[in-house]
Amino acid sequence: MNTSTALKIILKPHITEKTFAMIENDKKICFIVKNTSNKNEIAEAINSLYNEKCIKINVNRTLYGKKAFVKFETVEKARDLATKIGML
């Protein structure tokens, strides 16, 4: 997947106090994603944009749009990615 396609799928990180706690406790980062995207497309987009492998992805539809909760292998990987994208 190329970068422009991945940027159309992953719109932005969702930053709240709860999502900060999820990074440390659950190794998860929350993203707002395109409404028509599925879990496989989200995983490919994360891999192509940030070169990180996802363990598990949960999606929810909310008032803000579709949220993807992406779980990583270790807390360090989640923390490094959050720092890289400007969440921390």
C-alpha cells in the first residue's frame, strides 16, 4: 500500500485522557479512520505509514467518525509510535 492511500485511511490520532492511559496500560493507540475502511486495510495502512506491526484492531463507530483501537506488541512500541506522531 502506498503512502497516499494509507493517509486516506488513517485520518488522525484520537487524543483524550483515556487514550493516553490506553497507551501505557493496554499497548493501544486510537485513530480516527475512514468510515468505509476495514480491519485489514487499517493494519496495512499502519504498517506502511509507521513500519509497526499490529497485533489486534478493534473498530467502533462514534459521533466523531470511525475509531480504530490498534494494539501493539509492547508498551515501548506503542509509546514510541505515540511520540513519533505527536501524541506524547
